[in-house]
Amino acid sequence: MPSKSWKHLERQAATALDGKRNPAAQGIGGADVVDVPGWVVECKYRATFTHDSLYRSEKKKRKKELETAKFALVTRAKGKKPLVVLSLEDFQKLVREAKGAEWNGAD
């Protein structure tokens, strides 16, 4: 059976963060990616996703600034807490920085 796109995303995130994919998760058994100290990592793959479109659109407008900085998008729906959207690569860097000298993952 071919691998599903959502499984691929979970594997990609687990590898990037030096964690492990939790195949038992499937919405009932904990986080999708485990063994990332200090983080609960969930992965959601959607054909269309408003945050994705908005993130890419806003990032594209800021090419000059992004030559020397990372990009994060803060969004908020009325009555809800704000959310931060960032790339897996930038999230990976944050996790690695937090692990500091303890990091054993491959680049």
C-alpha cells in the first residue's frame, strides 16, 4: 500500500526534529511526533489550508527583509488565542538551539 501524504509529513517532521513518528497517534494515542523534549508536535496535512496560503503570500512580499531574518506569521480568529505559523525548517532550528550541546541529530 502506498504511503499516505499525512504519514510522509509525520515522518518528515520526526526526522527534522530528531524525534520519532508515533504510528499509534491517529488522533487517540498522543502526539504525532514524540521524543522532542519540551514540545508536543502534531502534523496536519490538508489539500487546502488557509494558514498555508496566507503564510506563503505574506512571506513572498518580504523577500528583502528575509535575506537577514526568519519569518513567522501570527494569526488570530475573533475570540480565539493567536497562533504562530512558521516553516518546519525554522521550527527545526528552534528545537536544535533549545537542545544546544545535547543535539545528536544529523543535518
